[in-house]
Amino acid sequence: MAVKFNNYSRVAGKTGTRDYFKWCVFVDEPPEKLAQIKEVEYFLHSSFPEPYQTRSNSADKFALETAGWGEFTLGITVTFKDGKQENLRYPLILDPNKKPWPLEPASHH
């Protein structure tokens, strides 16, 4: 069962003529599923100074906050506490209207 991710962003300035965004990507799952995850490894675009980032805090939904000017597809490896792994791809969309900043807790009905 694929782990769902989401992201939000805001314009933080300009780089030349391009908008420069602060953005955050995170696991968009209920607490019981977050509790099964040990860590999430993000593989960013190679232009980032540190393109490989690992997050292990379930309290913040394994969130990765950074900044940049372009959209791209992240590679993601989710490692579960039972040792299983799931490899995913997530298309980062820099749309300031997509989510409020800062992240509000996702509602699950």
C-alpha cells in the first residue's frame, strides 16, 4: 500500500526573473500509519547542495523543508519499522494556493 505524500509552498522572493519558493513535502497519512514508519529518505534534484535528505520524526510527518525555484520529481524511500521499504516518486508542485503555510493538520474523515 503506497504511502501518500503532499506538499505546500510559498513565494519567498525572486532569483533573477523567477519566483523563489520555500516549500515542504511530508507524509500525508493518519497517525497510526505514521507510527509504522521508521524514516523517509528524500532524493532531491541534483542541483541541491545536499540532494539526499533523511527524516525520522513522525511528529512532523517526516517533513522536509527547503527552498528552490523549480518543480521536479523527488525520489522517496520509506523505511518501515518492520524493515520493509517502499520506493516512490513524488512530483513537487510549487503552487502557493495549494496548502496554507504553515501546514495545518490534515483532516481524515
